[in-house]
Amino acid sequence: MSLGKKAIAELVGTFWLVFGGCGSAVLAAAFPDLGIGFVGVALAFGLTVLTMAYTIGHISGCHLNPAVSIGLAVGKRFPARELPAYIIAQLLGAVIAAAVLYMIANGKAGFVLGGFASNGYGAHSPGGYTLGACLLAELVLTFMFLMIILGATDSRAPQGFAPIAIGLGLTLIHLISIPVTNTSVNPARSTAPALFVGGWALQQLWLFWVAPILGAAIAGVTYHTIAREPEFKKQTAQK
């Protein structure tokens, strides 16, 4: 598969993640009497990853997230030379999704942009959590997300179930951290709405690049270390 085709798949997949996840937060979470709330938004993010994993996983690996791509590269499961194309495609898909979402949301009378599903800390954390708490949450949760991805897609793991584990893992991550940071674990997902909100959202965006990438990189090293088979076992298996 050419890198260009992989990049297009990542663009489409990341579009779906941001449009489906952030769209549920902006359009449906607080709908009068019928709003889906935190649980609905968490499930929406999980479903976008699950559906795209089955749709484009065989084309690009369905990363949809710069931190995931970097974590996989650190874990020696993805060629580092393809990182720029993947990250650019993910960012473009996310921004296009945010633009489409903005146009739809703006079609309602009295629409106010507000936070537009942006991530934040301190005064802009949904629950008023401090910078330190938010940084730790994003780092730990991205670490666990990558551990799930690396484990579920290991050739020794049960085949065909990885999208379910990964989708449910992302759902659980959102159930934990929507009150803390509005849940990022994905720099592309954070960047897109921040570009429309501007101001505080752009000023705080650095955390939602640094923490997820650091957590993903640590997971890449950790999984590669604990899951790597000793050389003598490989030789024995080959015999």
C-alpha cells in the first residue's frame, strides 16, 4: 500500500473520529431532555475508533492520532519515516471535521461557539482540575491507550478483536477523564477545535501535545520491553 493511500485513509479516519466524537459533544450532549451526556460522548468516541479500525485498519493501521503513530514508532511497530505524512493527514482530517461541525452547529439560531469541545485545564477544565492533575491524567491515560493498542494488535493476541478492545478502551478513557480535561489523548483531536475557539484553547494546547506524546512514547518502550521474546525462545520455536 502506497504512503499516499495510507495518508488519505488516516485523513478520512481522523475526520470521522473528530466529527463523531466532538460532534456528539457539541450537538447532542446537552440536547434538552434527551441529551446523551458524558456517557454518550464517551461511547461516541469509542465507536468512531471501532468502526474505522474495521474500515481502514487494513489500509493504514487506523492510527487517527499523532500520539498513537509516535508510540507505535517508538515501540518498533511503525516506520518512523512515515510519521510526517501520517501526522499531517491526521491534522488535516481533524481540522476539516471541526470546520464541518462548526458549519452545522452554526445553522441553529442563537448558536454560541463556547468551548466547542476544546480541551483545557484550570479554569477551562470541566471540573476545575489543575494543570498538574490534567497533565498527569493525559499522560497516564495515553500510556494505557497505547498499551491496549500494542497488546491488542500483537500477532500473538486473539485475531479480529483488536478494534473492540481499542474502541472500548477509548470509551473507558473518556468516562474517566471528560470531567478532567474534556479528554484529549490525541493532539489532532485537541488542535482542531482549538483553532476555532482561539484564545485560551490555543494557549493551553501545548499540554495536549506534550502529555499524550510522552505517555505514548513511554508505552512504546514499555510494551516493547515486556513483550519481546528472548532470542533463545525464538530459535527454539523455529526448530
